Amino acid sequence: MRLSHLLLGGFVAVSLFSCEPETFTEGAPQQEGFSNPKDMFFDAEELAVLNQELKLSATIEPNVQQLPRHIARFGSPSSIRQSDSDARKALLGRVLFYDKALSATGETSCASCHLQEKAFADPLAFSKGINGAVTKRNSIALGSVPSFAPSISGYGSSPDEESAGVEGTVKFFWDERAKTVKEQSELTIEDELEMGRDLHELSSDLKKLDMYKILSMKAYGTTDLTPDRITLALEKFTSSISSMDTRFDRFQDARAFSQGALFTQFTDSEIRGANIFDQNCATCHSSSLTEPNVAVANNGLDATYTDKGIGELTGEARMNGVFKVPFLRNVALTAPYMHDGRFATLREVIDHYSEGIENHRNLHPTLKGPNFTARKFNYSERDKQALEDFLMMATDESIATDESLSDPFRR
């Protein structure tokens, strides 16, 4: 059974925490020298091999996600436990995520552009790739939402779906050119600027390593770590990144259940900021800070765009300057902002919406005034501070220190 689309606008939060069946290779016998793949631990011999390069415990612990009450009240359970199968794959994915062997030159890993302490964003406007190259856009944070998992009923219910990317409501990259996590991983690993690695060649190399033989056996019941299994493991890891332990969620709980006493935990400025956000920003970003209500938009950064965004991909004039609307959880940790990292602070972002919106032909309707030109919100300094204080509440401090998401390598 899958818990998909947890209301709140197609909330993608815990869709990968499921009771899906095991996806071990059908008919594959347990191989000598390995512990039972379905056991949630490594034996002493396996652990000794793994910990030559890694820092792992013997026990594999499934992620248990506590849901805020304002989310759980919509018919969802109060907590979701990751399946054992997903937990084993996520552990493999965690190792892959931090392994620089995924790049052709050994310079970069997924974590190079997605730093845990920055909610899996990059503090650089443009990320460093291989051979001195830099990316053309800012790296989107992975820890901005409870999960980037595509949600779809029945995912994983047949062996063929083990390797099939599943399209959900959330697409990936600033131009949304990837429809699935699998596709996103493939494009990133094989991108000549970012990692420059052929996935089949990568698979061949990793399968020779004892470390990956053990991890692959535990995840899939086979040492055949195929390209599809690599990208599925990365999906399971990135989908376990969760950000729901925030002051914002406690604020929403208090507001949803009319618990006035709880409002004493929040400042007048934070409450004012929440009201301003709901009136002016939630139309696109959603008041729950989960899945945005508007997937893509032109937000008036420029009158003329050098980077045409989705229009560059599709060739459609109406999509020039249109980019993905990002999630805002952990936004205080994920500077710089926008597709080109042009804004270094939240205040600069707020200033843009207050008085800096450019009048572009594709400007989103909510950012146009009554005369169909760029709207100026003209926030007072008090309003700007209130919005900043409110957005700071969306920070999940645990994400930066969660050991289950940290670099497992001995450096």
C-alpha cells in the first residue's frame, strides 16, 4: 500500500515511505559470503570490509517520520515508517551520494553540489564541476521538502518497476527537464560539466568493489549493481531527506487547531509575516510550504533573459524566462537564491518582490497589477522584516546534523 498525495495540494512528503514488496532479483539464491539480504544488519565480516572505507553501524535503521498535526489531520497517520526494503536501498544510495567515484575525474560527488549543512544546497551561485567547469545554474536544494519522491499509487509493486522512473507531480531542475528522480540522476551523472561519467561504465567499475558488492546484495539480493539500481538507490536516499520539524509547522499546528496559547511561542513579527505571506506569496508557493501551487513561473527578474529557462528547452516564446517555482522549507539555509544565485540574502529576495519586479511579457499573472504591468508590493521595512522572520521559521535545524544523511566515508 502507498501513501500518496497527502492532500495539501498533492503533498509529496512521505510517498516513498511505503510497504512495498521486496525487490530482490527473483530466484536469486543467497550467495555464500554474504548475510541474508533481508536481515537489517551486516555480519562482522561484512562490517569489517565496509568500514575499511566507511563509518557504518552494523544495524540498518528505517527512517521514521513524524508528521506535524496540520498534515496528519487530513487522514494521514501521525508517523510513517520507511520500509525495510527502502531503508537498505537508501543506505546504498547514501554511500553513492557521497562517493566521488561517480565522477569521471574523481573530483565531484552528488554531495559536492548539495551540502548537508546547507540543507543539501550549494552556497556557490554556480557549482563546481569537473576539469574546472562550472554549472550554468544554481543547484536546487534537496532538503527543502519532506521528500522529492514522485508519488504514485502502487510504485514498486512489480519487478519491472524496480528500474522504471516513475513520474509524479514534481519535476526536477530549474527547467523541469527531468520528470523522475531516475532521469535527474542519469542526466547529472552523465553531464559533461558536472560528473561526466557513463552510467554503464560506472556500474562496471562499482561492481568490482567489495564494498559495493556487500551494499548491493543487502539492497537488492544481488551483486549486479546495474545503472538502474544505482539511480533507484539514489532516489531512495534523497527521498528520505525530511524537513518537517520546524517552528513553522508548530505555528501551523497552533493555527489549524485554534490553540491560542501556543501562539505565545511566536513573535508579533513572525505572525505578521505569516499573514503577509498568505496574502501575497502563498498563491504560488502554498501556505503549507509543501508542494507549490504553481509549478513554473516568470517572476520578473529581468526584462530580457540571457538564460531563457524552460523556453530554451522547448523553443516556445511563452516559456522564455520561466523557471521552476522552488520549495521554501529551509530557505534560510539555501542561499544564494534564484536560478542564477543572484541574491545573496533573503532580504534581497524580498526587496525584489517589493519594488524590483521587471515587466516581462511572460510575467506570471499574480505578479501583475491592475494595468497588467509589473506589480510593486511596496513593503514597508516592518513588513520586510516580518516576512524574513516568518521564512526563518521554516528551518529544520536537524537536517544539518542528521547522521543518517551524513557523509559515511572515512576521509
